[in-house]
Amino acid sequence: MGQMLIGVDFGATNVKIGCFDLQLQLIDHTSVTTHADQGAEAAVERIAAASEQLVHDVGGSAESIVAAGIGTPGPADYQNGIIINAANLPFRNTPIRQMLSTRLNCPVAFDNDANVACWGEFTAGAGKGVSDMIFVTLGTGVGGGIISGGRLIHGCGGNSAEIGHIIIVPDGRLCGCGQHGCVEAYASASWTAERAKEALEAGEASSLEALLNRNGGITCEDVWQHRQKGDALAERITDETARALGMLCVSLLHVLEPCRIVFAGGMIAAGQVLLDRIRHYFDEQIWTMKKEPLEIVFSSLGEDAGITGAAGLGRELLKSSSLQG
Amino acid sequence: MGQMLIGVDFGATNVKIGCFDLQLQLIDHTSVTTHADQGAEAAVERIAAASEQLVHDVGGSAESIVAAGIGTPGPADYQNGIIINAANLPFRNTPIRQMLSTRLNCPVAFDNDANVACWGEFTAGAGKGVSDMIFVTLGTGVGGGIISGGRLIHGCGGNSAEIGHIIIVPDGRLCGCGQHGCVEAYASASWTAERAKEALEAGEASSLEALLNRNGGITCEDVWQHRQKGDALAERITDETARALGMLCVSLLHVLEPCRIVFAGGMIAAGQVLLDRIRHYFDEQIWTMKKEPLEIVFSSLGEDAGITGAAGLGRELLKSSSLQG
């Protein structure tokens, strides 16, 4: 094997590690437990050892690793490669990029997990071939990343693309962030389930009621499943989620004029029906002045977007250092 | 005099032309009538002749002009420097950049008028010193420009920063663009006046009523003036405009994380009271998770932002060509 890239997707519980060739083709991947409680140095050592093992297993050596990238939960100081105070991680002021770079003896790129996954889709997934793309993750929260003119947008403090906190309803639902009317408070997985629960508690009839009584709660997946079986409430809740996301697409188009918006995250398991409805509500709400060729699609890399993007950002470092050298 | 830059702000009625030194200090300025009906070649000749005269008047010669820039009403093909079908201009498929470059014998930059003014504020006005800035023009419509990481954002077709068409109210007021609930349909100068007019027609008492009866219409300036004199309706209308703009700032902050949002255009004549209220409603609506150091300010270049930014973009061309050369 020739030169290889390592991509690291650093989560609070698990760390996913991928080994890629320079064309960003995944060769093999592995994962290790984060054990954040054992400290950052131990975590970096575990990641580096697993990376080297992975490379060995596919016929390479430690020297085959020419660059790496790592994505972590934000916020962090991305310019200086330091985890300051990440959500769900006990690390404080940890120079993770330098630590991993020293240990692997290669340049290491560092960005937040959403930006890294965004870069993965952009370079090797559903965003391939365009210059301007917005990546929207639909999970417990709504987050994302922005590519403009082929570059990741970071904002002045590395905290741009907090897409879930665009306000879509004045004085609307209270979001976990303290704002009212955030798109997240309507269209995330947890709030979609919550809206269904509220409707049940308000006395609306639905096949979801028995489930709520049995389990004490319902999930977004429950809503999708009951919609498929023809439940009217689940139908309406799905529709409202799609409408909020269609409206989000309209506003994002006008701010950044992407050619493509890529939705990702657990919620896209809802499948084609969700995608079709987001497109429908985009078409319904967008201006009539002219017709933009915006494509609205689902992620194609799924869970591998993070490791792919991390390795891809490592490759960018390599390119820029070879240009400068 | 040494080397000079020419900045051209090309409007449907008048063309403003500024002559700048390489530090982007305005040396002198002039204007010519557009006479778009006489065709693009005649317009370019008039602009070039006026530019040369301007340079002569301050002690230079045609050879002193080392670069120029021009901003025109959109939409256009900015990458290729072609006016395709600009609003209020009869030019079609006009390679304006090349025409002016040939005539002035220097590199010419080309962008839409809002981006050019945005670049002016960024390099020499209220946006100086930051890396990420959003420029919002409040006039008949609401438009703008975006600087991210020190660069203008263009989107995939040169039509980003259509900031006025972010939707802030689902199923809200019908905007001229065909959408419902655009920020422009609440907070532009014309819609601010329109909202006041509607309230009067609905029977609300106000000192604006006599004005409406006398003139058959009211303007945004009338609203500001009557607010100053203590009129309650004018007070409420001003407040609603500021609230919509505060909400816009919240959403823009979350998408792009600018350090500064710069408001410009005729409406900022409302003065400090409007700025204070926008800031107030931003503070009221922004999340409580953390405190971003966003500054909300008014334009400092006013009418000169366009010529300054056009000259500034010309200077960028010069820099990049000297780097490549």
C-alpha cells in the first residue's frame, strides 16, 4: 500500500477511525471507546495506536500515514486546534491537534464534527461536483456546515452554521437554546416526537396513543412508522416538520445561494417521503421571481461522513503544504 | 500624483465615479448621467472619459489609473463580467468589465452594487478590522452582501445575500417577490410606510392621518418624523420594523457568525433610535446559551460605499495579479 490518510470522528462515547487512500476511498475502518474520563493523552494514544494497527492490517506501516484529520463536538478553538470546553467531553484547553500530530508524526486537520461531516459529503458524497453546498444534520438537534466557493465557512469564532437556531416563527415554541421559534424547536427528531406527544396530550386521536401509554414516550421513528400505517396525526406531524424544513431551505438559499442542500442525521431514516415533502414545501414557499436550480438531497455517506471528511481535511493540509513547500 | 484607482457605481439614472489612492482614500469624485438608452458603448465611453478627466483634475494622467472596479444592479454574470439582464437597465449580454478594461487599459473588477458597497464598508468603513461581516441595505427593498473570512460570498450563481427574502413569518405578508413573510415585507422603507398606511386605513388614530389625506400616501421618513413628535402609531410601526431586523440579526448570526452587521441605505436616516431598537430586539431574541460579541452598527461611508468598494475590488485584482506575476 502507498500513502494513506487517517480520518477520526471523535465522539463522547466512541471514536471512529477510517483509513483512506489519497483519492479518499475508504480502505478500512475501526473504532475505539473514548474513555474521556482517562484524560486526553490516553485518548490520543488510543486513537494513534488504533490508527497504526488499522494501517498495518491493510499492509502499510506507521510511515504510510501522510496526513490525518479529526472532528470533535464543538465549540472549540479550531484555528489553534484546541478543545476548550466541548459538550459531553471533560477535556479543557486540550491542544488535540498538536497532540495527535506529534504522536502520528504528520499534519493533522481539526474541525467540529458537523463541519468535518459536511466536508466529507462535499468531497466524496452527496455534495460532490458543486461549489456551494449546505449540510443540515437532523438529529436530536439541527446543526450543519456550509461550503461557499469550495471552502468551509467558519465565522469569526468557528461557530457558524448553527442552522437549527434560525428563527422561523416569531414568539414561537421555546427552544432548548433559550430562543423562541427556532427551526430546531419544530423540525429536530426530538421536537417532532414532542409535537406528536403534545397533540396526544391535548386529546387528538391517533394510533400513537397506545404506544405513549405503554412506553411513557414516543420517538420520531414512531411517528414515521405510524404515518406509514395511515395515522392522521402522524401524517400531520410529518408534514409540519417537512414544511419547517422547506422554509429553512428557502431562507438558506437566499442567504448563501447553494446549488445543493444535503440533509443528514438519524431523521433521514424517514426516507423518500420526507425528502419529497421538504422539496414540495420548498417549491410552495420559494419566490416566483426566478427559478433557482437548487437540489435538495439526502446524505450519501451516512455514518462515514465524519471519518471521510476528517481524512479529506487532512488531505487539504497536505495539498497546501506541498504548494507552499 | 502617483498611482490611482477608479471606483464606478453604475445606477440606472446616474453613474458615480471616484478617484482613490492605493490606500483607498478618496481623492475626488464626479458623476455622469447614465443615458442607458444610448447603449452600453456610449455609457462606457462616458464613464472612461469622466474618469480620465477626474484623474487629470487632481494632477494625474490616464496612465495613473492602475485598476478600476464597477458595481451594477444585479443580476449579472459576475465571473465573466457580463450584464445579462439587469433590473432597470436595457443592456443585454453586455461584457461591461472587458469593455471598460479595454478603454481604460487596466484591470477592472465587477460585482453587483450591494457586494461592491459591502466591500467598501469592509475595507474602508464600518466593517474595518473584522474578518466576518454582513452588510444589510435598508431601502425600497432589503439587500446586502456577506464577507466571510475576509472574502465576499457569491453563491453558486452570484446571487447570494438576498437577505430581504429570508422568511421571518410563516404565511406572513405577501412580498413583492411572491413569497409570504419575507423580512423585506416588514422592514423595508416602503413596507414600513405601507404598514402605517394599512393601520390608518383600518381606523387607527394617528397624526399621520392628516398627511395621508393631504398627500395620498406616506413615506418611511414621515413615520420617523411623527414618531419623534410622539405619535403612538408611528412609535409602534418603528418598533415592529426594529423587531423584524433584530430577529434577522439573530438568524444571520447563527448562519454565518459575523462579528459585525452593518446596516446601510436610506432608512438609517431614522438615526440612533432605530439602531438602539434593533440592538434591543436582538438582545431580547438571541439565545441564552452563550454571549456572542456581535456588533450591530450603521454604515459609515453612506453614499460613497459603492465607489469605495469598487475601487477596493480593483485594488484586489492588482494585488492578485502582482502575486501571480
